[in-house]
Amino acid sequence: MLLKVDTLITARWVIPVRPRESILEQHAIAITDNIITDVLPVAAALNRYPAALRVDLPDHALIPGLVNLHTHAAMTLLRGLADDLPLMTWLNEHIWPVEARVVGADFVRDGALLACAEMLRGGITCFNDMYFFPEASAQAAVQAGMRAAIGIIAVEFASAYASDAADYIAKGMALRDRMRDDPLLSFCFAPHAPYTVSDTTFERIAVFAAELDLPIHTHVHETQSEIAGSVEAHGVRPLQRLKRIGLLGPNFIAVHAVHLTHDEIALLSEHGCHVAHCPSSNLKLASGHAPIHALTKAGVNVGLGTDSAASNNRLDIFSELRLAALLGKLGANDAAALPAHQALEMATINSARALGLEAAIGSLEKGKLADITAIHLGAPELAPCYHPLSHIAYAAGREHVSHVWVGGRLRVRDGSLCGLDTGEITARAAHWRNKILHTAR
């Protein structure tokens, strides 16, 4: 029987992520509306769906859209502003003072849109954000046509966005109420870190997150000084404090999680927590490298994030994927540790699971949303290709992304963005650069 579908994408390889390690040669993906309705061999697809719009990618691999589990999208406008500094010096003496001078809704919207343009071109279809003026980030994501988990940020200090922690939470929850039905958006609580958030605020967030079934996304155990400060102020290390408050559970995303004891790894595993691994940022700020092999061996779900472009300086999940695999091998002293398929899982299904989106995105399966990234593996620097999955982990980069679909809608075609004015986006970035330099004088 001939069936009608909107789009049929044929490719040399389809790497669906689920089932694990599967590589489908000469396969096609059929899309109806925004859903994957079939994954089947090319010959069968052409017979079954002759009227579909065809996109033929003969030298490409199709993978699920990449998921950036942790970023601060608007900080793309601060890329390269204060490099080669340790975390707290970077924050206290450079980033936070600049933010106090310039951050507002326009800054966040322009910065987030710049980030969306970069991420889409790099095959990222969904990002988990934590920043001030989250409505502006949400608007940018919707304009770009990509998915975003918008953080309901909370800190104790005042900003141009909110007066105190209660105000941050109230504004964030009101935003969720207004925009929760947008198909591109989801929400999570985003208390910044144990050193900027009080027990009372954490307790409120734990209650609200349980009531609304939302993830909680926070920086934790990023540096040794953070841990020492917690012991001095609270008598315990940060994770133990968060356990005491009742924050740990299957909705908890520990961002960075660099400095962990064996008992803390077991604690994360016992409570079903997730880790957002940001290897480039961890190394650039000399925070350390997280014990990813030990975490995964203990059964902790680990996804990948870029952190901000101000501390990375790229919103590039391909870089994180490769670096995570290499650091995982080094940490385990085992070249077989953290193989290519596991690294790709971290960048797709694992990150989707952490956000509570595993049923909708993260793998190329019937019934899931058609978030798809095409990688051109026919370039000279990628020849010859013996194993496409290994190439994606160790050889290919975001420059090889040719096409990106979000919910079946084409967002990148032949490496170029669809529906976004890159000239205007970069002009706005130049405007903010000039403003930041002027206010620094």
C-alpha cells in the first residue's frame, strides 16, 4: 500500500542510537508532520512513499539532533571577554561586573539568538539554558525554531531581572505558565549553585519541582574551593548539603560534578541523578576533569553540555563528544573505556533523558519527533570511512553538518541557516561588543 508522508530523507547511513550501536546502511527516514513515521531501507522507502519530498544524502550519516545539556546561551556575547583566568576570578572580577552593567532583555534575546545560530549549524537541536531574563531566551529559541529547556533561575542577589530569590522563582514560574504550551519549549528549575543559593530557596525549589515534575539543574562540585567553602559555611560538602535538603533525585542534574568521592558517586547513583559533563569548560577554567568512567560504571546517566561561550569558547557538542571520550579513556587508563557509541549517547539520548524528554527526542525511532542532524562524511579529511560511528566521535566536526531538522522542519540546508538573518545577528553582536567596551572605560 502506498502511504503519504511529508518528507523522505535517504542516506548512506542512519545511526539511530537506539538500539545501541546499530548502524543502518542505505536507509531512509520518513517524516509526517513533525514525527518520524518510518525508518526503513531506501529501496523499500522509495516504493512505499513515492510522492514524498525527497532529500537524498548519499555520503551522509543521519543521527539524532544533538542535545546541549548545559549552557548559558546569552553569554555568547561575552565570548573571549576574559580568558585564561580561574573560575572565581573570572566570575567576580570580570563576568559579573559586566553583566551588572549591560544585561537586560534585549541583551539576552540577541545573545541567545546568536547562540541558537551557532548551535543549529553545529547540529544541536535542543539546549538546556540557565540565565537571567529567561523569557528572552525562550523567544530567541522559538524564533530560531529549535528546542530549549528554559531554566527558572534562582540566586540570592538582586539583578536587573529580579530583586531576590523569591522574585526570580515567581517570575520564572509565571513564564512557564505563559509559554508551557509552545511545542519547542520545556522548563526546569535552575538554582545557580550552592554558593549562591540558600537552604530556604533550595527547599522551595525541591517542593515546586516535585509538584510540577520539573528537572532541577545546578552547578555543583565544580571546584575544590567551592567544596571547601561549603564545608566552612555548612559543615558538609555541597552534595551532602543538597541531600539533606531533599534535592537529590531522578530529576536532579548535577552540572560539572568534577570533584567527587567514591561515596558521592554512589550517592548520585543511588538517587538516580544525572550529570551534565562539560569537559572543555572544566579544562579551560582548570577546574579539573570529572570522573566520567566511574560515574557511568556506577550507573549514573551522563549527558554533555558546552557551558557558556564565555568559558568554552564554543557551543560545539562535537568537540565535547570527542573530548569526553578521550578524557574517559585517560581517567580509566583504558583505551576501550567510553567508546564512540557511548559518547554519542551522551550527546543525544542521555541528555534527553536528563531533561525528561527521552520519550520525544534523542534517538531516531518511529513515533519520536523528527529532530535529525545530517553529517557529510564524504569530505577528503574524513576519507576513508571504515566506521561512521567512530568517525562521528573522533574525526568529524560541526563543519561537516550539512542539514538539520527540528520537528521535521528544515533549519539548516547545505550548511546554511534557514529563516535566520545571520547578517543582522552578527551586527547585533558587534553592537553589544562596542557597548561593553564603552561601559568598561
